[in-house]
Amino acid sequence: MEWYGKLRKSFFVHNFSQYLLKFLEDKAGLAGRSNSDKWSLFFEKVECWKNRYCISSELVTLYGVNGWYVDFRFSRFKLPDSREYQIEEYAAILLFIDLVNSCDGDAMEFECLKNTEFEEYFQYYDYPVEENAVLSKTQFCDELQHLYNSSFERFQYYVNQPAKQNPNVIEKLELQYPIYINYMDFFRSNIRENSKIVRLNSFGRDEDIWYMVPVNFAVFLIAVREII
């Protein structure tokens, strides 16, 4: 079975959170622990995975497609050792690393997570199965381009309003669009024509979505989060 077929079997399910929790229970020793201990062990284990697999992670913020802003976190990871983790387990690890990265080192964000019921939090990943997709290279690049076009059109409308706009916001966002374009160009050049990209969830909902993108000798996880 191809790698994306394995992800489809494990991830494209109605109770995906149960898969994630079972994996964490097995790999991080969470069974029978208190809620605070589960979060502490989770952060400790994810930090180990992050140090082992994460090559780089960059946050790019554009003007919102539907809301205020939309964040794209482009994270690049080393390929796993298949003797230690199955591909679906490795993909789950990438999602856990992304969760920690999304806190961006903010102590208040970590504290907020630790005050959340551990099992209840992961129900957040129980997105509708029909919103997932396996994409071709062309479909994936088209989706990135569509998000760019939609964001940039709204940004230009904001900039050109007669009322005085925030110059600091405009200056910051103007620097972000070229970075996003560089990533689009990179993927067009480095994804093989017959490659498949797995998308978890779909854009337009008040939730996160993720793209798992294979490139030469690495995997990208692109997390998309819009601030409504």
C-alpha cells in the first residue's frame, strides 16, 4: 500500500482523536496519569521528536481570506526510520510537533493547554472525514495559489481604502507575500509530478488544516490557521 493509502486508512476516520490518544498512550506512557502529568509527558516526548525530526519551521502570516489574518506554518522534517515508526505513526508525530510549534514558545499558550482536559482537547482533530483529500501535485499547487490570490485581493482592498490604515500592519504583510511565493515556487520545482499530497480538513471552516507534502529526502507539514 502506498504511504498516502496508509494515512487514508488511519486518518480518514470519524474518531481520529482515538488513534492519536492510543498512539500517545503507547509511546509516551500516559496510561493512569493525572491530567497535568499527561500534558507534561506529552510536551517532553514531543520535544524529543522535534529535536530528532524537525529541520526547520517558518511562520508566514498573510491577510485573511475570510477573517483578519491567515497563518501558514511551513515545517520541514527528516524522513523516519521505518523500523521504528510506521508512516501513519510518523505523520501523527508531525501533527504533535505542529501543535507545540503553534504555541510559539508562549508560556501562556502552554499553560492554557495544560489547563485543558487532555482527552477532550484531542477531539479537536475529529474533523469531518469528507473534508480530507489526497491531492495531485497540480491540485495542491492550485490550492496554495487560490489561498494566495484570495488573501492578496483582500489585502489590496484594505490598503486602498480611503480611511487611514495601519502602516505597520501593511509594512509587515507586504514582506510576507514574497516569502509565500518562494514556497509556492519551491513546491512546483521539488514535488515530483506523480506525487500525492494528503490534506487533513479543508479551508473555509473555523479550524486548522494540514498538508503533508513529500519532497526529495524530506516531508513538509504545512499548517494553515485563520484568525476569524
